Amino acid sequence: MRWSVVVQAEGDRLLTRDEIVELADAVAASSGIASGIGTTRYGAQVVVVADTREEALRLGSAELVRAAAQVGLPPWPVSYAEASAEGDEGYVDDAARVDDAAHTDDDPAAR
């Protein structure tokens, strides 16, 4: 099954445009896009093939770590990850989400 995985790592300095453009190039082979210009986080959304949500999260996190190392970004810890199976856009399984304590759920349906 194909999964879209969003992964972020958070650290202690602002990231430049050039760093995130390099990260985007590094995740492109995984149908990936990158984010983080001018923030203290870098992240990517990638597509992986996995049998379970947990495996998808593991593979997506590994892809971000690999890409970050390839382009020389700091090895910051993964602070957020979520996976959606192809066809269930917008669905987030809270049990399968890694998150830092500062995250708030902005889902209006949860209110």
C-alpha cells in the first residue's frame, strides 16, 4: 500500500532557503517535497510503500534522516510524523502520530 508520510525534525537554529532547496532535491526521488525555510524545523512529505501505518512512519522518518544527512543538515530528532494511506486523505490516526508537546490539534471536528 502507498502511504503519504509527513515528517519533521526540530532544532535550535533557523534554516536557510538554500538548505531546504537541497533537502527538497534529496527527497524528490521519493515523490517528496520539503519545508522549513526560515524556521527551526525541517520536514518532508514523502511517499512510501508499506504494509502498515507503523512501517510507513518508520520508512518516512528514515527517508528524512537520510536526506538530511545527505545534504549536511543537523541531525535533529524527529518531532512529528503522520501517515495517510493512499485514498484516506485527511485521516490522522492519533496512535500513529509522533508529536512534540507543543502541537495542538486544529481539527474542527474534534471540538
